[in-house]
Amino acid sequence: MKKYNSIIKSISTIALAGLWLTYPTANAQEKKYSSELSFTVGGVASYLDYDLQGAKVIQGAGFNLSLDYTYFLSDYFGIATGAEFQRSNSKIKGSGINGAYQATDFEQEAFEFRYALHRVEEKQTVNFLNIPLMLVFRSKEHGLYARVGAKVGLPLTYKSRAVYNLSTSGYYPQYNSELFDPAFMGFGAFENISVENKDSRLKPSYIAAFELGMMHHFGKGTLYSGLYVDYGLNNIAGKKSAPVEYTLNGNGAGFSYNSLMNSVQAGEIRTVSFGVKLRYSFLNI
């Protein structure tokens, strides 16, 4: 989390500066405006949006939980910030992921390592910490509210699990020959490969956020119910590599595996989340 400290500090500084600048105005008008602390839950769809050569990326369900603080500059307008936990899920299904790259075998012979993944299925889960800065509009007379602004999404944890069949070969251009065996050299057909990965390599997501809905008096607080859309504006993909890496060992050769999301076959990755939000202000000052 150290690499995100500067981002979080910058957002906090902007938010606090905005609140400080409004303080003299409120005093000048001799009118006290309110602030509120609220808890929010949202969800329906939350996923990583990208293309993958030879496979289909399926949008997944997800959710978000947040604690929000809103300071109202007037009866109608306010500024909100807080902290939001966001879970995103995606799934890959396909049968034609393949590639090739240069490698060296255990006899120090250069060759082209070729691989193909069949009957592929990978499930991916990413958790983000989102820091929002939102402009808020509310109309108590009409019972409507709207929020628009931006968020920075910091990837916290990532987990993927993949299952597929693998076929490999080695092409030696110096001999104009392609080897499909032996297995100890890393060439052949390998079934039911199971891969778990926790290395996301994801970058922070910069998100445009929109929310629109209705507000209702509920107990001593206010219940907000509405629809929202959070759309990532930047590519969060990090360093990419082959899904299957050719590795040498004492007995010949083997493989190490990477998530398909981080593979060279994957395109730009953006975060997407939309659905329904329920917010309850449990502390009004």
C-alpha cells in the first residue's frame, strides 16, 4: 500500500481544502449547513472489461460497500468523500488460446516454443479500495438526488483459478524440424492443468462515477435509493507475459503459469460497475 500513499494523500488534501474554503462562506451568510455520515451498499454488475484472443470474457456480478461523508455547501449542493470496498468478478471461457516465443532447451539449443490452450476456463476476483470525490445535488422538496465525480481504485488483492488442456511443441529453424515430444523436454499434450494465481500486476483505476435516485426520510436519517455507473477511464493492465512459460530444471524442462488476464493475448483492461445503490445516513450534524 506504500505506493498508493501519495495518491490517497492528494485526494484527501483536495477534499479537505474544498471543505475549508466553504467555511468562511457559511460564516459570512450566518447559516449553518449540515453534514452527514452514511453507509452504502451497491451492486449487480462489477467486472474487468477486456478482450482476449481465442476466448470470451464473461461479465461477472459484484458488490461494493462504503462509508461516506458529505458536507453540504447549501441546501442543495455538497461535496462527498469516503472509502469504498469494491469486489469485481470475471470469467474466461475458450478453446483457442495459442502463442509462440523464443526459448533455449537444456542443451542450450535455441528454438521457438509453441503452445496452445484448449477447453479453457478461468475465474478471476479482484478487490479494490476506491477513494471517491463527488459533487452532490439534492432536492428535499422533490425527493431527488444526484452525485457525479471521480474515484481512484487501488487494487488490493487478486485471485484467479484456471483449468485447461495444454499442447506444446518446439520448432528448431536450424534443422527445419518441429518436435511434439518427448515430455521431459516440455513437448507434448498435458491434460487438466490447474493453475492458481494471486499476482494481479494491476495499476490504479481512475473512474468516472455517476449516481441518480430518490431520497426518503427513514427513522432519524435519510434513505437514498438509486442507480449508479462507475466506468474506468484508463487501462489498468500491468506487465504482460505468456500464459505458459518454458522453464528448465534438473530433469529437463517444465512450465510456470500466469493468469490469462496478464497474458500477451489480453487487451486493455478497464473496471466497470453498475447497478443499484442503497445509502442510509445514520449520523446528521
